[in-house]
Amino acid sequence: PDVLTHSIRYQITLLLLLLHTMTPSQSCRRLDTVLVQPLLALALLCADHLIAEKVESEEISFLARPVFKTSTNNASDEPSGSLAENNASTAPAASLPTVNLTKQYVPIANKNGTVVAYKTAYFGKIHVGSPKLQDFMVVFDTGSAHLVLPSRACHSATCISHIRYDEAQSQVSYPVESDGTSLARGAVSSHRATLTFGAGKVSGTFVQDRTCLGGSRDAPTAGCAMMNLVVAHDMSHQPFSLFAFDGILGLGLEALALGPGWSFFGQLVQQHPSMLPRFSVFLARTDAGQSSITFGGHDERKAASEVQWVPVAMPELGYWQVYIHQVRVGDVVLDDCADGGCRAILDTGTSLLGAPRQFIKHLHHLLSRDVLLAPGGTGSGEGQVSEEAGKEVAKRDCRLLADGSPLTFDLGPGIPSIALHPEDYFRPTPFNFTMPNKSGGKSGVHNSTELGKTNGWRLTCRSLLLALDLPAPIGPRTFVLGEPVLRKYYTIYDWSERRIGFAVANHSNEVLSTGAIGAPGSGSLIAGAPLPILNCTVCAKQKIDAGIHTSFSEITI
């Protein structure tokens, strides 16, 4: 922040003036009290902002770049093993191919080994090959457009940690060129593709094989088709080594793919003409519920409102994105989007709400909410708070804040807006912005449980946003609507009509799941931790404009 820059300049100027009038021994004695202590407080504040930004910038995302590099293969080369860096379906819901999704949490630690955040991803099972089925766990990713699996020929540590695809085990597999041209069995494409994602990259060759969506291993039918695969001979350490999934199944539009024959959903619909060309994504509110993706339509039981359709913006870019006519925080309109020129990408491979970096500072300011102000610090006098009461507020979950401002994305005239509340955008733990008082306390940002008796307290709930630097034509004024939006809204993707359906997700009668992988302990307030479980009565009453029902408000002393 600019105020920190000015403060640091002031401290350095003061030091230079003092050194000019002191002897060397006096300078050394005065150095700690004059410069080091004040700058330490400022450094703590700067470091906290930098750590927060670093955690957010490392957030998992599979948003693909629509640029694909191909290179000529040397047939004599061996894999190096190195690490590179209408509202209803035409069939009943029970008969639609549906894949249950598993959620995984991966802890992110600081240099001291302390967990400061969790990355998350959702993935489900597919089967490849015939007659012997090879099972893989994949991320169903709307931000990319290829089916990518690690190859049996990849011997890097990243590949070996996953199930690897072996085309020799399938009687119906055969190699293909990058344009989909069939090759003789046993041949290898003369080209190799490098696919770059927001959080890593893979490179490999091409194979076609029978691919089936989850379901029964014994009788998978409607969800099966002959598909082109990118078989990876090299996978970057990040993010593939961190998660339990083996590959990525891209569901983006054709523009993100190598060619028309590489779009998974396009091929599935083409080979099953009776299938409604739609798929839908449902994310459970908590880890106790079962998340899923359905192909061929949607399950009306998972919608708590009517489906509202929004046309895809700029489909030639390949993303499932919509125009944003206006962004509001409470009643404040974000000037940067007031002309209707912003867009938002629906991305099942991103677990945060992403915003253009140039908007982040203003959004943080508008969304932040003070939950305790006690300028006198700890005590029983005016402007003070008892240590017990202060610590109680510091332990509360910001996501349960009663009066946080709604963050609203206006999708256009006659279309209900996307409305997010503290549950959807706040970090769980309040920040403790301590305030210096006359007793000489140090200012800065501290852990909310580090409560000094000589400092004033300012506990503030802050938003958790992913800063985006998307180049044109994808950006620069483009949001990414990840898990917070996809959890609150049941989304339906219409392939033929190029439109996205939104309905409030019905979490009142969720099917129980087997739980998440690596989930933090109950009550964790680390960024990315699971949402607190609300009772079913509350869940059943959720509406588009619903707030959070278990709450606390600002306390001012």
C-alpha cells in the first residue's frame, strides 16, 4: 500500500539525518530503536500482504491457454523422465450418465512448516480401453478441452505417482496424428503437443481409444465413445504431483482444442446423437454431500429455482464465459465494469473467485468488514476490550458474518444476478490489524490470536480473491468464477446452443458422500478450509439473495 511506502521513506530520511549528526558508536546504539523497530512493524504488515498474495497466486487452476505448440518427434528418442515445469433433459435423471466427484485438499505450508492455506480440486472416474478397462481419476475441467492421461512410457516421478495409460492393453486403441489422422498400430505420431495450463503443462503424443464416463465397469454404454487422447510423456511437477487425480478431461469449446476431433464432449454428442448436448455440474455445500457431473441434461432435483439461460460470450475463444453488465459490492458499482465490458469464465478447475489484478485492491477495500474495534487495547476502560472477549471474536468464522455486503454480478436485463455473500468470498480468520496507542505498542498485522495488551485492536474480515493477469483477448477485464460460484449455483452447459444455465443449487437433500481426501479437522479456520455445516432447515431456505444464517456482527468499543 502507498501509505507503507511513504512511511518507509520517512524512516530512512530520519535515519540519514541522525547519522549525519552522530558519532559511529552513537549511530550503532540508536540504530535499533530509531529504524529497526518501526521498520519491523511495517515489514510485518508488508509481509502479511505478500504472503496472502502468494497463497492466492499459487491457487490451483487448469484454465488452459488457447495456444498449442507442436514439435517434430525424433523416433529414436526415449522419454527422458525429467520434470517440466430448454430446462429439462429428454431422459429421467436416473438414466443420465453421472460421475460422482471426490474433493481433495492439499495443504500449503510456509517456510516454518505451518499450514497457511489449502488448495482443492474435484475429480471423478473414467474408464479407458477395451475389453480390459483401465481406470483413471480425472478433473472434469471446463477451462480446457483435451483428455490428458500420463503415458506408461513416462518415467518421471510425477508420472509414476499416478496410474499411467497403456495403449497396448486395449484391443481397440491406435495411434493418431495431431490432426486426428489414423496411424498403423504400433506407429508413433511424428509430432508432439505441449498443452499449457494456468498451473502447469504437459507434452505428449496422440492415441484414440474407447473412453467411458464412470458408471458400471461391467456395462458402461451411454457414456462411452471413441476418443482422441493426449498421452503425456512429460508432466510438470506443479500441480500434478500434489493431487490424487491422474489426468484432465477438458470440457471447453472447440476453439481450445487441437481440432474438432479433439473435443471430448463434441465427440460424445456426435457418437450419441440421441443424447441431449448438455452437461451439468453440482458441487455440494460441504464435504458431507456428494458432488457430481451429469451428461445429457441435468437433474431437476438439484435445482432450487428455475434455470435461467445466459448466452456464451465470445465462443470463438473456447471458454464457457458470459458478459458481465455490472459488478456491485452492496450498492457500490465497480466503475471498471460499468460500461458492460467485463466478462466471467465458468471454470470447474479453479477453486477460488478470480478477479483482474487491477480490480483486487478496490474489491478488498469494498468487501472488508471490521468485526472488532478497540483503540484502547486490552482492559476494562473506555475504548478497551477484555482479553477473553477479544479472543472470542478472533476465533469466529468470518464466513458467518451477518452483515457483509453482497458481491453481485449482473448478467443482463431480465436475468437474475449471481449474488455472493461472506460465506462465498471471505477468508475464515479475521486479520488483526493492531493499532499503536500512547503506551508505545507496535503496529502491524498479526495473527488474530496474538493479542498485545498495549495495542489497540482492529479485527477485520478480508476477502479471498485470486488475482488474474489474463492477456487480451481473454482479458484483461475478465473474472473467473470457480468453486464459490459453482457451489452456490447449479450450472448447465448447452453445447449446441452455446449458452449456460444457472439455478440456485439445492443443498437441502444432498446425497451423502464418503468424504473428502485430506480434509482439515472440524472447525479449521485456515484459508480454503471446508464451510461450516448448517442444519437442513437452513439449507432448504436458501434463495438467490439469501445471506448467512448463523452470524456475528461488528463490535465497536
